[in-house]
Amino acid sequence: MTLSDRLSALSPEQRALFEKLRQKQAAEAAPPSTEPPPVQAVSGPLGLGDWPLSLDQERIWQLHEDDPDLVSWNVDAGSYASGDLDLPLFRAALDEVVRRHAAWRTTFPRVDGQPVQRVVPWLAPAVWLFDVSALPPERRDPVGRRAVYEHTRKPFDLVHGPLVRMSLVRLAPREYLYLITIHHLVTDWIAYQIFLSELLTIYAAYRAGRPSPLPPPALQFPDYALWERARWQGEGEALAREARFWQHELEGFPTTLDLPADRPRPPVQSQRGGVYHVSAGAARTERLRALARAEGATTFMATLAVVATLLWRLTGLEKIVIGSNGANRPRPELLPVAGLFLNQIPFAVDLSGDPTFRQLVGRCRKTALAAYSHQFLPFSRLIEILGVAKDRSRYPVVQAVLLVLEVQTPEEFAGLDFRPILVFDDNSRWDLMFGLYDHPREGLTGPLEYNADLFDEPTAGRYLALFYALMDRAVADPDAPISTLPTFAACRGDEPR
């Protein structure tokens, strides 16, 4: 799609604003500086109107169009909440959060055949209430969990919206189970934290009889979408610089990863998934953290070395690409903005030469620091630069993903106690995805999601068992070559098919 096609959806006034912004960026940029220019507020205080999609919104929108019944683009977060919950005030706080941010008042119709993000003055979030408190105590939680699960499985209507919904299950007079589901086109991990933080802050103020203490947002997501397009359009220096880096970084690395599987890969990925719960434990995780600190690395970098060793054991490949997520908010003024900023970052891990695990952690540190310094190129442009052909059987470039996130959900706020729950909707976009939280007391915990088109549950279980065994041996003797670390035969007595 050409830039003129993308701009055709704008009104004359919006096109004038876009051109003014692009010219201002060109004048302010100081080549070859990597510092991007400031983001300008051009869409108005509420962001109202029809605007172009951001580059990665465009990519996800097309994937949704290919299969609108998939729910793997539904982003969920759930928790138990205990305490005196004022439902009308909670609903009012939810409405206020949505009113504040253009992203959550957005739909995606077509105008002249092209998708636009249409921001309207008001789009009420869907709220579903379900009371199971009259059931016998032993049935309340399973019935409530099942109801929440079914709610995650409902696809969104991108044209009419809303793209935000909440399900609230009343388990007992002071016990609730809630789930907030937002389509990925209008949210990411940081935006989710913005949503939850603002919801609780506003609810606490309402409970105290005060108005919301939050100032109006200075920017809205359409401001970012226009800024991003102005930055990455054409053949500018920023794009050329990033293209040179990633072409060099990924040279010689395969963009496909074929793990030993129980079945051949189908021609079209169904995104049907399964899940194991990872619980590395406090002691094992602390040993890994200690090794990372000794090498000047982060817990993510050390865990990346473990996952790379696992994939090397599975495939025999010495050059492996593992994906992770970047916040993709290159300017401080973007930090409080709601919307889809999240960017996929490929980490090119080189295991050649039989390094020790300590050396591999060092390689992962070097790789990660380099990738982080070039993390803002939109993934859709990276795919174009690499010339990766569309393949509906797999996610492009990245088929294995590692996330290591900090625990964000508060344990107590506004008279409520919270206990997060794992929400899994039986979908997985990747072949393997370690979605781990670095919990200060419990260690690395979270889901290992796997592609159920390829793997049976026992196979994924053996992968997880080897992950634990590799971590144990690697931190116990980090100066041993990785070739001496456990294999499947040593770990479980058999190899996967």
C-alpha cells in the first residue's frame, strides 16, 4: 500500500496537519542522530475523527481480516478481588478510563476500501455481570472460571466495536473474579498497565467522593500514528540506518524454526494452542539472577541463554532467532498514551563454537543491547526489509518467543485485595512462547504456550522438563561447554518424535 493510498482516508484538514507534522520533523531532525523528534498533538484533545492506522496496526488488522473468528488477538488480564466493591462506582470509573483515551473509543471501518481508525466521542465498554453466589460453595469458582473463559473466546467486531469489555463474576458477597479483554489493535502491555492503574485510581477517588485526580492526556494515539508514518515513510535516513543494522544482524540466521513435532505443520496455522504453567521456583531463579548480575546481564538475558540452549538441543541449529516484545515508546511523552505501540524484536543468538554457558550469557547480553538500540523499527517494515514472503503456516521471522516481565498487579488498592489469575484462551500465535513473570518471592512463573497444531501435551511437557534441567546445570557449572548440558535422553530417557 503506497503512502498516497494511506493518506487518501484523511480529510483535507487532516492531510494538511500530517504534511505540517512531516515537514516539522524533517526540519527538526539532526542527521544522523538516532534521537527521534518530539510527538506533536495534532488530533485534538479527544483524538476525534478518521485517521490512518499505525504500521503494525495495519499488519494486525490484515491478519484479523484473514481470519476474523480468531480470538488470539484478544488481550486478557484477570484477577480475583476481595473486599467491598461498589459496582456502580466501578462501572463509572471504567467509563471514565475509556472516555479519556482515544484508543479505547476506536473502531476500524473501511473508507474508500482502506481501513481507518475511527475515534468517536463515546463508545461504551461492554460490561457483563454474572452472579454465582447462590451456587454451592464448591461450584462457584469452577463455574465462574468457565464463564470467564467463554468470555475470552468471543471475537470482537472491529467495524462497530466496542473493543474493550469486562466480565465480572460475583462469587460471594465480598469475592469477585474479573476479566478485562481488549483487542490487540488498541492495546499493549504498557497500555494495559495504564488501563488498570487509572481504573483503580479513579475508582478510589470516586469512593472517597472526589472527582478523578488525573489530568487530561496530552497526546492521543492518532498523534503517534501520524508521527510514526512521517518518521518511517519513504526512504529516509532513519529507515536506511535501521535497515542496514537488521540486515547485518540477521545475516545467516534462518527466519524459520522447525522444532521436532508430533505432526507436520499445516498450510494455515489455526493458532490452536496449549499451555503448561512454568514455575522455576525462588531458589533456582535466584541462582540464575546471581549469574546474570555477575556477568553484567539482566534476568531476561540469562533466561534468553537458557531458551536458546533449549532450542539448540531441539534443532541442532547454532544460529537461532528468538523474539521478544519491546515497549516501542521512543519518546517520554508517549509513555502515558494508550494504544498499540508494542513491537516484536528478534534476538539473533549465536551458539556456534560450543561456548560455555557463561560465554553464552555474554553473547546474549551483547545481542540484546544491540537489538534494544534498534528496537523501534516497526516489525512490519522489518518483514519488508528482510523480504520474508507471506506464509500463513507460521508467524513471520519469529516462531519462538521469550517474555520476562515484572509483576504489575497491585496486591491491595482502594479497599480491595487482588490475586492475579492465569487466563488462557486455548490460542497461541507462536510455536513456543515463554511468558514469564519475574516474581520477587516465587521466581520465574507464567505460561509456556505451545502450538497444538504441532505438539501434543506430553511433548511440550518434555520441552519444559528440559528447560528446568538446562537451567539447573547451567547455573551450577556455568563454565562448562553447552555441549555438556542435559539432553532429552539424560533428562527423561527418550527423545521427542
